[in-house]
Amino acid sequence: MKSWIGKALILLGTFGSGGLAGAIYSHYANRPEPTIIAASVSSITIANPQSAGILIPDLKVQVGNEVIGSLYALTVTLDVVSGPYVDGADVAITFPSAPHIYGKPVATAPSPLHSIGCTPIENGLRCRISPLKANSGGPFRVTIATDKPDQPRVDVVAKDVQLATVGEITTQKSRFSQYVPLLEALAAALAGLMATFVSWFTVRKFQDVAQSAVEVTRLRSNKGYLVIIAANYGCEGHRIDVAKQLSDAIIDDKLHVFAGNQLAGDPCPNVSKDLWVSWQYKDQKFNRTVREGETLDLP
């Protein structure tokens, strides 16, 4: 059981010193996040007869047979900036008012391997973009010609996909960067602590192995003629079992030990004590008592 506990602690310490601190840092620095799409809207004025009326009187803008007051081009840009690969997402582009949308929206994808398609819905468009992969070489874009300069609202519907403005993404990165030094310091401290633990445990383990080797060598040098059956040290009513201590002191089937508190402490402070021992030597049993301060020599 102890060997399994030792192996488990060694594995834990090794993993901790070599990878646990880095794993904790990596978890916070690179922890799994949803796929993030950065959305932005830009607008340009194609024609505004009212503003140009001073220079060009009676200026009119006509689309087909319809005379319109103004014409604007609104471009919605959708850029996949981070996160895992996603097959696709539905994007809704809606306006607060009900503008007139002229012609067919122009939709472009990052590459021929990507696709984007838009269909009209109430007060806007519904577009399907696919696939979503960070660093695909460019964004998805939808350009709409309308008679109102109102900024549209952009929403995305897909599992594990979130929409954020460019400003929000910049703010999040700035906030996280504040914690990077702290995480690095924590990781370094934890690595040092685990390395110290592994070193301490390894030293203790080798000390135990070395001690065991000494014991085996000592026992092999004994023929087993001298065996401690029982032993205690103290005074009447207060005695301590010291059989193991005496057995451990046997060398070459001989025991030479001082009867004193070094055996197992002082069970009777300020009282005279003695050491009683029962032993066997070459199939014969013996008993002896020696006073505190005397030496016991066996056999």
C-alpha cells in the first residue's frame, strides 16, 4: 500500500513540477472560448440632393422611375477573430425603421471556400455565413443600398458563437493583459513549490531505501542465534516496551546496550528505573534485569 502511495506522490510531484503550473497558466491564458465574430458597420453617402441643392438647383436622384430623396450604402463587416471552427451561423441585419432597400444586397465571402447568402426579412436581411474559422484571410461583407442612413442592428444565432464589436474585443484583450504578469508569477511560484516538494520527497525516499539496505546488511551478518523475546524499561506500573529497540541493536548475534532514557524516553521522571529483558540464544531462554545506568551485554 505504501509503495503505491509513494508512486502516486512521485507521479503527482513530477507532473506538478513539469506541467501543472504551466497547465494552470495555459488554462487561464488559452482557456476554451466561444467563436467570436467582430461586427462593424460603415456608411457612405452615394447621393444627397438636398445637401447639393445649393450648388446644383433642381438636382434629383432617380432609381428607375422613382425619384428618391437620398441614397446611402451601408456595409456590414463580419470577421471571425477567435475560437474553434464552426460549420455556419445565421446573421440577422435589421433596421430600427423600415428603410427602402434598393437593388440586391452585395454579399462577399473571404474566399471561394466560404459562402454567404442573404434573403429579405421584415426590416432587413437574414444571411447565412459558412464556415466560421479564425484567420480565414478576410471578413464576410454585406453592402446594402438604402434611402436612410440609420445604423442596422446585427444579431447572430449559432451554438457557441458570440458577436462583439471591435471596441469590445479590444477592451477584453486589454483587461486580460493586466492579469498576464500575475498568472505568470503564480505559475512560476507553483512550479518552484512543486519542484521543492519533489526534491524533498525524493531525498526522503532514497534515505528510506538506504536505511533498508543497512538493515538488510546488518541482519544478514547475524546467524539468528540471539533473539529478543520481550523487553521493557521503567519502574513499577510505568514501563515501556523496548523489544524492538534491543532487537535493532543486535550485531553479529551480540547485544551491547546502555540501560537509559535513550531507549524510549523517561517513563518515571526522578525515579530509579531498570531494564528487563527476556531472550533466546541457541534454543535456550534467559531473563535478566539491569539497573538504569548499567550496560546490558548479551549473550
